Amino acid sequence: MWGVRNTKTAEPWIEQGLGPFGPAALKPYSRTRFATDGSALLKIYVGIDPEGRRQREVATVERAALWGISVPAVLATGNDEAESWTVFRTVDGSPCSVSTHSAIEEYIGHVVAVSGRLHRPIAGATPGSGWEARQASVASSHQFLLDQFSPRCRSLPWWAVLSEALQPIDSHPVVRLHGDLKPEHLLIDGERLHVVDWEASACGPAVLDYTDVVFHLVRDLLYGGMPPGRIPVDLLTRLPFSGPVLAWRLLLWLDRRRTRDIDLITAHDVYRLAAEEQAAASAYRSLAQSVALLRAAGVPR
């Protein structure tokens, strides 16, 4: 894989061979450090399943490159007792802008282009993390989504509502997913589009990727100060829609924030978002209203 070197110890070989690296930038589930000459990025996985995420990202990047998607080359990867890590070659480009209506329209176009390469039905594929083949006995699509919540969620009032609402997605084709599509993971370099951060790659219904795009865009615009009524739902309706998956994505965000934030959502809120008979635009307006209220209640982005 592009001459990748696998080693059990990140130091001192990484610093000597690909560094030195600058100060670490902290994210919820990783620490990243750029080489001082800008040629490489060291990513250290922390939090949820760091070794599984490392292996998944390295394997997925290799597969995505074979399908003509521009991705960062893996220069080295490994683990030790303390951490799992990968060094990527840096790629030129700037994150997609979402600062104007036209910029958001262009961003949605890039999402559609990337998804067109990824979202091809796979014979015999089953839902789950990563793109590797699995036994047919694994969970259904709706169970795969429910399993991503912490155990405490099963006792909350909305659990039964969401569980029932998600069951129809079991009939959707299973495709390869990026798993975390958002503007900062699509880098524009002139006419070229680079796709980064593949650690959340998975197999499942294509609507999971599209819902991720909608959720991140709505949340980030609102946290950036945009009023709910100005969210460009007309552009978002270009993407496939699932009310139950939209409700699931909102709840997953809250489940991974502060312990009590998820208690701010009621069963009625989930039912309203998950109602399949509503139009996508109506659901997206409801999402914007809910996220605005959560922001006002102090929920961190």
C-alpha cells in the first residue's frame, strides 16, 4: 500500500523518518500533528475503539483509491501499548465552503459526485463498520444503527419509537459508505476533489451518508449563527431522505455529548422527525428548530 510501513512503535522512527511534527490539534476522537515541512499528517486515534478505527481507515483508503477517489496516501501505520496511529501524506486543497447559498449548492454537488462512486449495491453485503465481507448472520441495517447508541438509551422514552421507525430501512440496498461526510472532509484543489477521514467507513443504506451531510450542515450553520428560518432546505432536498435516519442522527450526536443532553429530546420529538409521510423540507425545518433549541440549552457543538 504505497510503500506503507507498519510498526509497533510510533517513536522515535516516525519523528526521525517522517517528522518532525508540530503541536497537536485535539479533536473528540483523535490528535493530529502536521510535519513541520507540511508533507505529512500524524493522526493518533483516541476514545472509541482506536485500534479498530486505525485498521478500518487504512484498509478503506486503499480500496477507495482503487476506485479512482483521490485520498491521502498512507505513509506508515501502527500501534503500541498506549496508542494507535497513522501517518498520511498531506493533500493540497481547501475544505468546501458553505458560507453562501451558491457555495452550499456547489458542496452538495461534490457530495453527489463522491457518493456516485461509493454508493453501488454490493452483492451479499451486510451492514457494519468498515468495508470487509461479513457473515450473513450479522445485524440488519436498523439494528446496526441502534447498536451505535450507548446502553443507557434503551431505557429512554423514545427508544421504542425510533426502533420501530427505523425498520423499513432494512429493505434498502447495502452500499459502501464514507461514514462522516461533511465540508472539512472534502478538499477542493482546483478542479480536483480529495476525500479525507475515512475512519468511520461502513456498509449500509446510502441514506446514512446523505443524512450525515444534512445533519452536519444544519447543525454547523446554526452553531455559526444562522437563524433556523434561513437554512437552505431547498438545496438539501436534492439528497435522498429518511425521517427515521434523520432522527437517529440527531440522537447519536446527543448521546456522544454530555451525559444528560439526550434527555432534552422527547418521544414526541423523535416521532415528529421520524414520520415518513412528511416531506423532506418539513423534516429539515423541524431538525433546524430542534438543534436551535438544543444550542440555546447549552449543548456543545
